[in-house]
Amino acid sequence: MITYAIFKKKPHLFKNLIGVSVSKFDKIKQDAAPIWAECERDRLSRPDRQRAIGAGRNYALDLQEQLLMTLMWLHLSLNTEALGFFFDVDKSTASRNTRRVLAVLTQLGKDTLDWPELRTRGQSKNIEQALRAYPDLQTILAEARQGGQFPDEPAQQKPQDTGPLAGRATQLAIPPEFVAQTPPFQNLSPLELDAVSQAAHLRRIERQAFFYHQGDLATNFYILVEGQIRLTEVTLEGQQLLVRFVSPGEAFGIIAALENRVYPLAAQALDDCLALTWDSPTLERLMERFPRIAINGLRLVSQRWHELEERYRELATERVERRIAQTLLRLVRQIGRRVERGILIDLPLTRQDLAEMTSTTLYTVSRILSRWEQEQLVETGREGVVIRYPHGLARIAEDLPPAEPR
């Protein structure tokens, strides 16, 4: 967790992220302490209180840390989920803490705070937006993690080892046959594949948790073993874009092969996921020993770059109906599975997901899909999207004249 002790070691970051100097913070804390104590006495002794004094859960943060959290919230305009992440508490605790400390700060007055204006809760930044907008947060997080005071993920999202692999060490001897099928490690000799497999670790992530957030330091490269992942980007304007899905056997986080880089996208698990992972130093040693890995990695980066170029070309030049058709056909090629009714895009793809992938609105996607359902081109439901007539969808994607009625 982020603490006052960590912040105090870096006074310039303290001022940038908290909005006041360390000495000013100490003065505010000193002035706030008696008001805080009086407010706590009133709260604990109120007639309608249900619990006895001392009962219930204790707060994880003392006044100093709660004050730090509140000033950071005021200065950076973070939402409660982001505050909870940085201070290792749940968002309800973050909301409660900031509300109570803000009442104390209001009593101190603007002269004591030296604050232009107390901000209200409005448009606030989530975790990804905060890390993108304030790079200094990365430095503080690195300090906290180095001191063992901050987990790799929020406390509520720590991966749990369950199922057939429960109780086994995180370092596994992965079958080389699986590794050999993945793009970064193709065309390696059996001895090289064995070395790569032995260097891998297995990471388990629960549904809706993140492998990493946009703007995190790129420390690990992954190959997905089980589950589905969505890669998203938050623009400078705060709009979230769904860039692509990752299926078993695919690689992500290849930017970790480069030094001092950050992840340009966030990787979120759509369901419980298992992934092989290699940290950056291990990956660098493997690339030095086996140059074929470096060549494969360069090809993978080039492939991703061409995909993004194609996506941006579509967004800039093509009408929205073509973009939606092209996106669905890409997903068919990536994870399509033939079923009785057609080809199933086998993931929980929502209309909002399609809107984010094609840079349009939910209303537009819903209108087009409804028309395509009437024309029996597609079928949508809980299990996903079924492409009933791929040839008709391809004609739309290629902007060809409509075919004769089937």
C-alpha cells in the first residue's frame, strides 16, 4: 500500500501528487487531529449507534494515512476504486474515509489548507486513467512494491490457486509441445524449448481481475493457457477502446522484452485464467541465448503493429457497417467455432464490446445487429454471436453489392 513513509522519502513527488509539501501536510495533520478526535467521539457516542464502542471492524488506516488519501483524492480527482487500489482498502472504506476527513478539512478553512477550492465528487479518474495521467504514481508504486508493501494487484483481486493445480509450486515444467505452438517460441530445438519451459511460471488470475493495467511498468511477458482476456486502452479523453481479445495459445505483454517500458494496454480476464509468464530479465537472457526467440518476438511486434494500422485505417476511412462486419469476421478467424446454426464467436461478446472495438455508439451497433438478425446474417444471444451467413457478412465487409436473396 502507499503510505506516508514512502511518500516522505520523495518530497518532490509528495508535492506533485498530494498538492502540498511534506511540512505543510504535517501542519495540516497537527491542526486536524483535535477536530478529528472530537468528531470521532461524537460519532462513537451518538444515541442511534448500533454497536458498542470498540465493536465492529477496525479501520485499516490511521488519521495520517486517511488524510493522505483524502488530499490525494482532492488533488488528482481519483474515484474510490482507484483510491482503494493505491491504499489497499476496499472502495467503500475509501469513500467513508474521504467523507469524514473532508468534513474535518472543511472546518479548518481554506486559509489553513492553502487550497484554491475544495473539489466535489464529479468526473473522477479510474486506476488506468490515473496511472496514465500521473506517471509519478508509477514511481511511488515501485517504491511500495520494492518494500513489500504493495501487491501486484489490488488486494481484492489476488489470484487464488484452485482446481487441479492447487498446491503446486508456481514454477512448473510446462510441456514443451504447448510452448512450441506459440508464436514467440516456434522453430526452436527440443533443448531450447525445454530451457524456455523450465524458465516459465504459471500465473492464475480470477475473472474480472487484471494481469496488468495500462501504464504499469512492463515487467512480464505472458502466454495464455486457459480463459479469455480483453486488451483495452483508455484514451487521453477518457474513452475506453477495446483493442482485441486474447485466446489460449496467444501471447500478450511482449513490450516487456524492452527495457523501461510501460504496458500501452490493460489486460483483463474475462473468466478465470491461467497464463505462462516470463519476467523481463529471464526473457532477455533467453533471447541472448537463443536468437530465434528475438526474431520471433520482432515478428510478433510487427504483426501487432500491422493489426493496429489496419484498425486505424478502418476507423478513419470506412463506414461503420463495414467496420462491424470486419470486426466480426476477424473474431471468427481468431476464435470462431462451427455449430449447427453457423459459426459461433465463442466468448461473451456484448454490443458494448463491439461499439468499443469499432469506435461507434451502442445505439448504432444495436440498430445494425437488429437489422442483420432480421436478414438472418447473424444471431445474438447469451452464448455469444453466431454468424448465420458468413458470405453475406463478407460482402458487407468488402463493400460488395448485395447477393441475390437466398
